Amino acid sequence: MSDTGITNTILIVDDAPENIDLLDGVLNQHYKVKAALNGERALKIAVSENPPDIILLDIMMPGMDGYEVCYHLKANPQTRDIPIIFITAKSEESDETKGLKIGAVDYITKPINSPIVQARVKSHLELRQAREYLKNQNAILEQRVEERTREVLELELRAANEKVENELIIAAQIQRSILPSDFPAFPEHEEFDLYAMMTPAREVGGDFYDFFFVDDDNLAVIIADVADKGVPAALFTMISRTIFRSIAKQCKSVSQVLTEANYLLCEGNDTGMFVTAFLAYYHLPTGRLTYSNGGHHPALLIGHNGSCRELTQRHGPALGIRTGLTYDEDADTLEPGQIVVLYTDGVIEASSPQDELFGVDRFAKLVCSCENLKLSQMFKHIDKNLTEFQQGIQFDDTTVLALKRKF
């Protein structure tokens, strides 16, 4: 007979060929039938490339009996889901209980009743198909749930990222708003020119600059660098800036400002954060520049004809590390046309794609080449050169402040 339309395979396991022939005659019109005369052969067929969909298994066989064959089939993940119907002359309830306990789905007692065999085989194949269908549906459902869960998590993560980004944008706006940004600064004072810029490596930065009058004749300028980047550093910069301003407005000297600021920044500083700072008072009538350096890079003093020297004196370490320190100060005089330039390490440590540093010498030559320009033009050159040197990859905040005596 043709196999057209036959989709299920039955394995008959019996040591009596006549029993196999009998069952084959009952089932072969509707199913593809395979046969095994012993348990060992049955186990091999069960794990073949075309395993059976159901097994009719005799219990009483020499060597490996039906119970042992059933045990091995149910212990193997590859065959455990194949339904097993015991075919036996045993009809005791204890025999059926034992077979069902080790994994059989049904019992058919001898002598064979053809309609019963066909009905039970059909029923258990339909049950298996239903289980497979439910299993597949569960797998599809689990996959869809997983996909939907992933979509929800991605949406939540995107929303959280957008929230963080929005908060960082607001934080950056707040940080920019507290830094003086109107230039030319103090346009009513024609005796000096002042300009500054700060470019954070992230949305918010750990550098800051500031300038303000402490009295009618003295202009305070400060540049500082917190030893970190991002939001924590930005918060520490805001605290530091407030402290510096508050103390300086009390008409304290630059050394006193750093000494008291260090005390306040050490107090309750469990984060271990610290800040380097260069603070100077510029006396407008005389051009005298009094300054104190707390662990910061030396300022550059740009003279006539491209001369340049560093104000190398350091008057103490970075602020916020150790309490009880006293900072010193020094003084210099700006002659008409001279410029003092303050900067943070992000400028001289700016790196090219070839890992070359911008360096102090390159920076000094750059600002010296711009000595006859307005400070606003000088800063355009500084920004352009740093951007081209780094080729769009900035690792640290870059901040520069310059003060020029005009007459």
C-alpha cells in the first residue's frame, strides 16, 4: 500500500513474530509500522533519525523485558516524550500500576481486539499531537513575552537615558549660567581686556573660571580644576566657586582666600575630591598682580615681542586634601600690553590621535603669536588649534582665562 497520507509511525516491540504480524495487520492501513523483536533493537530504533510517534511494547520478553525498555526510554531526553502502550497478557491491577508508574500511558491486554487497538492508538497519537501543539504554542508565547519584555525594557531604558540626558543638559545650562560669559567683560573699564572660555569633555565639567571686583580698584581672577569630570566634579566646582567668591568678597588677601577655602573644602569632604586653583588680584591703578597658586599649573606672562615666562611659584598643594595648611602669595607687575594667561591641564594635556600632547611649549608659542590680537581673537585661535589637534576627541575639560593690561 502507498504511504501517501500516512504521517505517523508506530513501533511494535514483541519477541513473538506472530504478534507483530497481527498488530501490523490492524494498523498498517493508517500508519507506518516498524518492528523490533527485542528491547535492545527497540531502543536503537527509538533514537534513530526517524523515531516512532508511539510504541506498542510487550512486557514479557527474554533478556530486557518491557518494563526495563520503558525505563530506558523515559530516562533518555530524546525519547522520553514518546507515548508507550504496554501490550500484555497480564491483567492484574498491580501490573498496570507498575507500568503506568514508570511512564506508560496505557495498557492493552491480549488477546488483541482490533477496534480497541485502533481507538487507543488514535487517541494517544491525538493526545501527543495536542501536547506538541501546546508545547509549541507555549514556546511561541514565551518568545513573544520575551520579545515584548525586551521591548518594554528597551523603552524604559531609553526613557531613563533620555531623562538622564535631559538632566545633564539642564545641569550644563546651570553650570554655564554661573560662569561669566558676557564679553567684553566690564566694557566701562578701558584699561584692561579680559576673556575666558571653558569647554567640558562631557555635558558638565570639573573646570571653572571666574572674575569679579573685590573693591573699586582690585579685580579678582581665578581658574580651578577639580580632579574629576562629570556630574560629581560639576557639583564640587559649584561649591568651590561659591566658597572662593564668598571669602574674596570679604576683602581678604589671595593667600587668605586659599587658606580659608582649603579649610572649608576639607571639612566634611568624604568624597576625597580636591581642586587646584590659581587666584590673582589685579590692581587697576598700578597693574600689580598679586597671586596664590594652590597646586595648579603656572600662569603664563606674555610680554612684548613674543617673550614669555611662567609664574612658577607654588604656594601650597591642591585644596581639599589636607586641612590646617597656610598658603603664601607672590606679586608681579603687568606692564601695558602684557598678558597673563591662566589655563587648566586639559589644554596642555590635550592629545592627538597619535597620542602626542599639546604641551606647554606649543601653547605658549600659540598665545605669544597672538599677543597683538584682541583677546577674543586670540581665543578663537586657541579653540581652533585645540580642536584641530585633537581631531574631535576630547578627553578632559579645557579652560583658559587671559587678562591684558592695555595702559
